[in-house]
Amino acid sequence: MARILVADDEPGLREFVADALALDEHVVVPAADGKAAAKLLDERGFDVVITDLKMPGLDGMAILRKVRAEQPEVEVIVMTAHGTVDNAVEAMKLGAFEYLQKPLSGPDELRLLVSRAAEHRGLRDRVDGAARHAEPVGGAIPLTYGDPTMKPVVDAIDKVARTNATVLLLGESGTGKEVAARNLHALGARATKPFMAINCAALSEQLLESELFGHEKGAFTGATERKRGRLELADGGTFFLDEVGELKPELQAKLLRVLQERRFERVGGSRTLEVDLRWVAATNRDLRAMIDAGTFREDLYHRLAVFPIKLPPLRERKTDLLPIAKSLLGRVAADLKTSVPKLTPAAEQRLLAGTWRGNVRELANALERAAILADGAAIDASHIWLDEPTTRPAPAAGQGGVRPLVELEREAILNALASVDGNRRKAAELLGIGERTLYDKLKKYGVD
């Protein structure tokens, strides 16, 4: 989830962008013109800014210059119906992440571009005008505040961090696997080297391959210059493969080669490059079940699972819940540019009563929503909305109590969607499958 500012004087366009990005649970804040956008940039923190080029008052180039000068870690996407080559060149020279021509081709292109921009936040160009530099890690981040269920996890991280062993982090979505990965890096001998992370579920297969390995000029349509991949940029440091269970078979094979031989070629290139990396992978999937189903390579699994660590869900570590909530409130206050709100005793009891199926990520969302509702006052129980599961109807048995598998799968998907009010990402997490896999199944079963 990212915080997106959308500046455009066309209400229909703002609504289109908001609807498209809501599918990925991004928080979208609209601005009707450049002045409104500039005011919001002064008041709140954003991960990505999408701005029209031609607007009353301040135009898109002025917004781009403001962001680059004051918040260089924020990515900016410029779009316009009045595009020229000169406009595009100027925007890219000023540091725009991408330049889009209106009318937009559809929501999928926009969603993918925003996902890439959000993922690149803090990874600004450092090398050859196109390379991404990993953000620094300044030290270990607290994983626990004393809950006994976390002691084996903390002990395991402390021991394996001193080695170069490949670590596989297991656990539900939102349990802090990336925080654990950063701790492994910060506590190890490579702490002064880059930490590079990539979400294997966020990009299409072609884009993910290019991001990982880089590409040569002319390797594919749109490859106008050589690009160094993230593997190359992370050389000497730690590489974090998040959602590794979403990798397609062809990329699994290419990644296996890098793990085994420490070498690869850029897309469209013939020169072999060597890298020295410490590998950390994470997944909420059952990789052994995927091996049995033929969707994940067993040899890759054994390369990744040298040292597996399972992170418990938040509902099993209630001692840590309130300290984590108070830590998150500090981050929320910084984003909203307000003082850190307090929790009333009633609010604390309501937080402790939640099941937090989305773990720390869901808790962070609930606290941001509560802080906005509290509007500077203490957060009370009435400000906290708990996303609790609804009761699912039991499926009716067919003849002899046996029903076709396709029928059961379709019903399971529909029940999952119903339980999360149609949110596809949450439904995919409940079902233990990737969001792209869910989309394919919805299309297969003719579900809108």
C-alpha cells in the first residue's frame, strides 16, 4: 500500500485514477490543481505523485520541481494530453519516474506503473542516470517488545546474521518479514553494503526480469538505453526476494543459476556478470505444496531454504501488540505531519480484541484511519474500525456428499471475496494464492 497524490483539473480523470489504484489498496489523495497539490505536499507525506502537465496556477513541471527539491525520495509520474517530445525530455531530465500520454490505455498499465514507482521510492537514480541505488539501513529495527513467541525468531536471526547462509522467511502477509530481512542485513558483515528488495508479485514477468537482471539497449520495445539490474547494483550486499512463491517457472530457473553460479547476463546481452550477494527470501505460500503441484522448482526451494525462519502472526503475540501500535503511531504522525496521538484505555482494549488477520499491515492501516478520525485528539475506541471476518455459509453437499473440484474452488473464491467485501488482494491472501492467480481463476469461472 502506498500513499498517492493525484493532481489533475479533470474530475473524471482523478476518479478514474482513484478507482484503479483502490484495487491495490493504495491511499489516493486528489488535488484539483497545482496549488492544491503544493499545499498537500507541504502538509502530508506521499510515496508517489501523479500530476497533469497542464493545470491552472502551478503546472505539472512546477510540481515536479518542487518534489525533486523538497522530497527527492518521492517518485513523480507526469501525464498530459498535450505531450511533445520536448515535454517528455524535460520531465525525464527533471527526474520524473515516467511520462504518460492521455488518454490512458487502461487501469492495468497505471496500476503496474504505480506499483513500480512505489517500489522504487527511495531508490533514486545514482548510476548512469538510470541505475537504482539501494536505500541505506541504519541499524536493526525492533522485531519484538518482549513477547515470548518471538524469542526463537530473534535468537535465530541473531545467529544466522553473522553467517552468509541463505534465509527463507515464512509467515502470513504482514507479519514483518521485510523487517526481519533488514535486521539480517543490519546485524551482518554486509551492513555497510546495499540492501536491495524486490516484490516478485508486483511486476509482470518481463518487467521483473528486467528489474532483476537489467537489459541492454534494444533488448525489447521501450529499451532505449542500457539499464543495470538490481542484482548488479546490490553486489556485495543483501538481496531480498519478497513473495518468492509468485515467480514464474522460467524466472525460477534463471534465479537458480544466479544462486548456484553467482553469474548472469543482462536481458538481450551476452556479457556474463558476476555478483556476490547474501540472499534472503520470503513467502506466505506453502512452497512444498507448490513443489508437489509442479509450480515451484524443488532445487530452487532447497537453495532458498538453507535456514528457514517462521514469523508468528500478530494474534499470537498480543504482548507486543500495544508497543507495536505506539511505534506505528509515530510513523503515522510523521506522515500526517501531526503530533503523535495517544491511545485511550478503551482504544487499547479494542486493539487487543482484534484478530488482525492482516497482521502489522492491517494494524498500521487501522491506526492511520483512527488518527485521521481523531483529528488531533486522543484515539478512542470509536475511532478504531476492526475488519472482522463474516460468518461463511457451509457449502451444501451434492449427491453422495461429493462435489466437483472446480465447483468447490469457485465457491471457495466467492466466499473469500464475500468475506472481505470484494477486495481481491485480501481474498488472495485468505486463499493462499497470488493475486494474479486469483485474477486468472476469476476469468476462468466468469466471475466479474
